Amino acid sequence: MSLYGKEFLDDAKEMVADFGVPGSTAGGAVTFQCLISDPAYTTVLEAGGYCERTQYSVRLPAVTASWSLPDGSIGASAATLSGGVPIPSLGIGKKLTVGGKVVRITSQTHKTASAWITLVVIDDSQ
């Protein structure tokens, strides 16, 4: 457990410090740094026909307490993991602001003892 809890989480925090973008939950209750993928474009069948959907993968460190980046800025203003599961604000259907984009969560993945919470999100305008 210590390997995952300490070594991998420290690596995740370092990657976010180097390449992260700012993110926050709806209303800014929890702010954090995270990684966001390039957009993936898919065609989905919706009521009324086929629509183009822009999808991203967002990864943030699975931390149980707030933490700061080496420059003193906020890595996460609160825990993103509570009781071994992601906080409710990171649940499916919730909105986030990531890198200036307002997105809605469509999928959430966190494996026990993993250093990452992975979210699949779509532009909220879709």
C-alpha cells in the first residue's frame, strides 16, 4: 500500500505541477490542478439524429487532503478522495471547469490504491 499511497501519488502530484491546468467543481467549491487530454471527436446517435461530441479525459491526483504545489499555489483545495471513493462533486453528471472549459462528467474511474482519479467529460454545451 505504501508504494501506491506514497511513491505513485508523489509522482502524480509532480506531473500535475509540471503540466497541469486549473480545474474546479461547480461553483468553485473545490479547486484543483489536473491533466486534460486533447479532444476526441465522436459521432453519437441522439434524439433527432447523429451529433458530434467532443470528449476529454481529465486526470487528477487521488488525494485525501488539500495540498500545495512547489510554487505555493493550490494543488487541491480539499480532498478529492474520501473513504476510498471520489468525492460526490466528481460524480457522473456533475459539472467542472477545467482549463477554462465547462464540461460535464460522463464517466469516472478510480481503482483502489491508485494515485489517479480519471474522468471522461464532454463539453457542457452538447
